[in-house]
Amino acid sequence: MQHFSPRRLPLKKRSDKDKTFACVPFGVWILVLLLLPLPLLARPGHGLTALPARPLAPDFTLTDVDGHTHHLADYRGKVVIINFWATWCPPCRAEMPSMQRAWEKISKEGILMLAINVGQDEEAIFQFTADYPVEFPLLLDQDSQVTGKWPVKGLPTTFILDPLGRIAYRAVGGRNWDDDNLLAPIRALGVHPPKTAPKATTPSQHTASPVNSSQQTVREESLNQASAVRTPQ
């Protein structure tokens, strides 16, 4: 009886050309990140970080992709979630579906959500929303002038404003925004709104002390900020 052994195909030796080509995507990606005009990738995190001084949020007037104009001052009296993002940012794309699910919950409770796109045009956003459809407003900050006035350390960065227009919480990096534990302190801002008028302050002058919605202290933001990609000035 004849015995047949499996045929072993010779391994193809990678040429120098193949090795070089394999390295190109990674190298190009790093180069692109370093040359970008804005800061930008923050590591995913958990929970929200409270800003005890609650600085007054910088005002802005921006147009969304549907042509509607949004004045931040017009939303005084409401809790507002403001997210800074870009379509090329992986953690931004990862958290966007959860933001839509969160919007479906909180929109009925009078909480607003605005996503400010940094440095891109309508066409880039339309292509993005074909794969990631959302119903909350997507605002355009094409020249990054508004973004530069906020304490944005990386993308995505999200701010929670209380009804007096002050920054109550900040989140650097992606989150699961439809998590009810994460939404609890945001909802509480509307249930127990502050009664004193804020003093005009500069957000960047204040440091943050972490607070988590599950009543556990979270100390992640400093690590997230340190890992954000910044461009040389």
C-alpha cells in the first residue's frame, strides 16, 4: 500500500520591496497625525470628570450640516452635551452610535446634544453619516476657531454644560454614552439646576477633579490627556 504525505509548499521569501510596502501604511499614518493642524487622538476612558469651578463655556455661533444656525447662548436654561470630533478619528467613530442611542433617550428629557466637527466640510460629514446615521445636530467648525477657545485636549472631547451655561463635566476619549450610569449625573443637572449666576472664567485656568456617575472616583483624564496626539507648535 502506498502512503501519501501532505505536500508542503515552499515558503515564499518576502522581498525587500514587500517589506518596505508593508511598513508604509503605519509610517504614513503616524506622519499624518504629526502634521495635522489640531490635537488629536485621545485614548478611550470611563466616566465623567467634574470641573469644580464650573467655568462659563465659551459662546459660539455655528451652522450645522442642514444649514441651521446654532447660538450656544440660546440654549441657556438647558443641559447641553457638546462633543468635539472628526470623521478620521477612530474613537470618534466608535462612540458615535452610542451617542445616537443616548440621544434617543435624553432628547425626550429636554437635554440637548451638539457634535462639533473639527476642520472638515459638509461632504466629509455626509459620507460619514451614510455609515453612521445620527439625528442630533452636527455643527461645522471648519477653521477650528471655536475649538481653539475650548479646553480640547484631544478628539473626541465632550463637555457637559449645566443650565447656567457652565462646564460641569468633561470626558476626554470615547465613551459608551447610552450607559445609564454615565447619563445619571448628566440627568441630575436638569433635576437639580444651580440657582446662582456664573462668573465669567476661562476654562483652561481650572484643573479637573474626577467624579464618576456610579459614585466611584475616576482618575483617568490625566492619562487620557497625556496620550492625546498633539502637533508641534
